[in-house]
Amino acid sequence: MAAASSVAAQRWPHLLNELIHTVVDPHLARPETRATAHDLITALLAPLTRKNCWSLAEYTGLSAPTGCSTCSPAPAWTNKR
């Protein structure tokens, strides 16, 4: 059983790449956008303790979360008094 799980652990990056190339890439025209989407999906699946724009940016090697924050929807602010 342990051998099967270690093989699965070794194969999941390849399977993720295949899934991204077949499902996500056809919807993104620019190669930069495809690369950013791949990095963000990989960061979301990473074993990070907190998953916010800053931690995702740090994991993907960005200096600021500008690329990450543009992919997430803007918060809806309400002014309730």
C-alpha cells in the first residue's frame, strides 16, 4: 500500500500539468496568463498553512501579490450603519 501511495505522490505533478494543459490552457490565449494560472493552481494545492494572496505570491516566487490579487474577485464592501 505504501508503494502505491508513493507512486501516486510522484505522479500527481505530471497529472496536474496534463489536466491544466487540457482543461485550463484552451481558455487562456496568452502564454504568460497560462503560466500564472499554472503557478497559482500549484500554489493552491501546496501544503501552505495560510492561503492568501501574499502566501501564494511568495510560494510562486513573486515579490508582490499583484498577479494573485487580480485573479481573485474584489471584495464587496458595504457601508452598513
